[in-house]
Amino acid sequence: MKIALSNMNSRIGALELNAQAILESAGDATGADVLVTPELAISGYPPRDLLLREGFVDRCERTVGMLAAQLPPELLVLVGTPRRLPDGDRCANSIAACLGGEIIAWGDKRLLPGYDVFDDDRYFVPGEQSTTVDHKGVRIGLMICEDLWQGGDVRERTAYEFDPVGELVQQGAQLLITSSASPFATGKHARQREYLERTAREHGVSIASVNRSGSEDDLVFDGASMLVNPAGESLAYGAPFTGTRVVHGDLGSRVDSTAIENMCEDQERFEALVEGVRGYLSKTGQKHVIIGLSGGIDSAVTVAIAAAAVGGENITGVMMPSRHSSSHSLSDAAESARLLGLSRCLEIPIEPIHQSIRDSIRQPLGDELIEEGSLTDQNLQARSRGLILMGLSNAMGGLVISTGNKSEMAAGYATLYGDMCGALAVLGDVLKMDVYSMANWMNEHHEQVGFEDPLVPTGSITKPPSAELKPDQLDEDSLPPYEVLDDIVRRWIEEEQSSDRIIEETGFPSEEVLNLLRIIDQSQFKREQAAIIPKVSRRAFGRGRPWPVIGVPGGAAHWIPAGNRA
């Protein structure tokens, strides 16, 4: 049996467009016996509250019915779609098995995740039974995403009452097919591949896994699809982020598994963020990007990622020096613009704006409340830059991309309505030391990512990080060393470790750890107002980490009586 795996990039709510993409995939599947599309391919994933809109689910079902009549009659096509259950009230996340011009069977998702960014349990009811389809002498078991992965691909502590894989094997399934829309996270694809191979061996069945490509808001999808035999050997493999629309596999053949190499984490992050930027601009109809260039590592990496996504000719870089800006910051910023071939690089000093606002506030409040170098004064500078960028966005029609990283976002080392301005926070899920690591990888592999020269100026990598908002300022004046900060942020945010465990395992002073954790939690009000953050880690700021804005400082895990708080 020959199987075609579609990595199509669906669009949320664009039912006719998505149906046309499936028809095109069917055209690419010539010679195949089965074509598999991603989870909710008709509606787009994730549709979220669009599922609650009157008539939407019914339109999805009608679209699938019309699509079935247009598909090649001999090709079994598995189409992901929401559907209304017979009782008329409830909705299922389903696969429509289309053959001979009609829908011959429905398979409903059995396991509905409600962790991280997933909210299936908000919209759907679980399927009551597993579904098999017989085709060309092979019994095929239908699954949807979590039915196979069960949280293991993201290291979640999931526990379900039943196992769809085991049920389908008991029903005689020889080939298990899972239709997925599985968001990217660093290292996830390697974990999925290992899990897929192990599950195939344990149950003695072939397994095909399809994943969508592209991006939606904060979610990025790698488009990697796989087919393995009962020995866990690869029969088909679609490398992540290649843009291949259909991957072909044959149950009677295999590929050389030794030729399959997993990407390093730096390349994974880079490819995912490029896809996130490209997809956001494409699906919002934006063609131009505006980025503030400080000469620092974050802005240099951000603009390089944007250039890889849309081309330097579609980017305006903006240097906004203050009285505290160093000459090397300006030269490094200009070098970024040159290396990446930006369409223009503007230099707009912020001093006139900054001074005007400061004088306006000083007049009623007095000089002593807004001293040079004070936090207020620093934030006025950052907000002057935000004002300029958003003004340029209005005037030029470009999309502002912010440059702050995850470490800064965690510690509140970012200014609302200043450096946080923008529609997309490209590095918002990348820790500071990982930004450096990715910069070095980008420079080392610049030809591989389509550039003749290194993408990031050497000076941006080697100089100590500084906001340059007061004389001789360094980030470590206000923050722990980034190696320390990143370790704590990773443990607290991504691994959800307790404060006691962090203190015990790191050996960092307890007072410093607890103070930092309080700062992280108390900075949630800023993150609630941040730009969209593309998810590239196990746990990103945003909808995948709903956190109270107001609560016990630092969380109950390390509550300290008020009189003893630092």
C-alpha cells in the first residue's frame, strides 16, 4: 500500500481555500492508495471560538461533502474537520474517510488535551469508540493527534483512562494513521520520531503520522510527517520546515534511517522563528517590517530572522540613539543593515522627544522625581523609541517587530509601550544565552540559510549587553548574570520546578532566588500586554501559560510572611 502524507498549510476559517489545497494534494498523490491530511484541515487549526459561531461547523461538514465528490474516486482521503454529532448540540474533532465520491466513515478524536496551548476539551466531546476502515486489503485505524502522542511528545504528565492505540490494535488494525496539528517546540520532533518508532515495535503495526506546516498566531508547525513499519524502520520521512506539500511512503519499502539527521536546537529555533515571521506577515497581508536597531545582540538576531523570512528589501531598520548611545552601538546597527541588505536604515535621535516629555512631566512634579538616570527617565527613553516605531508603522504601513528575549520578559526587564511595542515578539520565547548560541550558528551556517556573509555583526555578539539608558549601564547591574537568570527561568517557567528544588539543585542563595521568582511572577501584568510570542519551547509566555496577574507574590510555593519579604 502506498500512502501520501499532506503537510498542507491550512488557513483558519478559509474553508473553500483549504478544500482546494486538499484537491491539489490529491493531485500530488498520484499512484497513492491513501492520502492523509492534517487535523482540522478544513477549518484550519486552531479554530478556537470560531467553532462557536453559528453555522460554522455545519459549513465545514458541507464543504467536506462537496470535497468528497470531487476527489479521485479510487483514492482514500482522510480529511480533518469539526463535525456536529447526531444529537445536534455537541461537536467532535473528526476525520472524514472519503472514498468513491462519498464519506464512508467518521473517526472522532478520543483523547482531548487541555494542557499547554491545547483547548480541545473546551470545544469537543471525546469520541465514544475507535474507528477502522478496510482499504485495499489493509485494516486502517484512524487516530487524531493526542490519540497517539498522549502528551509524551511534550513531556506532559497526562493520564488517560484508555489507550486508542491498544484498542485499534485489538480491532485488527495493521496500519495506524494519525492526523495531527502539533505545534513546534525545540526537540519535539526527535521525541516524536523516537516515540513513533517505539510504539510501532511494541504493537507490531505500521504507523503514519501527518503534521501540518506553517504558523498561526503564536503557534508554529514544522510540517514533518513520518511513516514507519512494524520494526520501527522509516518508510517515509519529511524533514521539518522544508515546505514539502506531500510526502510519499510505501509499506513495502523503506528509506535509509541513517540518512535522517535531527536538527540541532539552534537550527530548529531559527527555522521555526523564520516560519513564524513569514506566516504572520503572509496571513495578515503585511509586506513590510519595521525594527529598531540598537546594535545589541537581540535586535541583530531579530532583524536577521526577519530578513531570512521576508528579505532585507522588505525591512526598514531604525536607529534611535540617545545621549547614552555608544559609537559602537550605532556602527553595529549600521553593519546589521548592510549585511542583511535592508531597504533603508533610518537614524532618528530620541533626545528631542525624550527632553520634551521629561520637561512636560517635570513642570508639575519637580526635578527631583525625574532625575537623569532614574527608572522613570530610562523608561521615557524607551517609550520615546516606541512612539517613533509606531509612528513609522502608521506612516509607512509596516509591521513593527519587537526585539526583547524571554529572559528579559521573565524578569520584567522590558518597558511597556517602549521596547515591548510591536505585533510580534520574535525572541519572546528564546532565553538570552540561546540568543547568543543561535547568533553563532547563523553566522557559521550563513550560506545554508541563504546569505553570502554572516548575518550578525561580531560586535553585537562580543560586547556586554546594555540597554544604554544611563551612563556606563550594563544589564547585570539590574539582573543576575544571564547564565544564572536563564537557568532559573528555565526551571521555574518551562519545567515548573518548586522554589525549594531550584535552591537545592542550583546552590544559588535562597534570598536571591526567591526575590527573582517574586519579580518574575509580579511581572505578569507586563506579559499580559506583550506582542504575540512565537512558541519554540515547551512552555512559552502567552496562552500556554495562563498565570494570575494578582496573587501571592512569587506564588504560594515560596510564600513568605509580609514582614520578612525582601
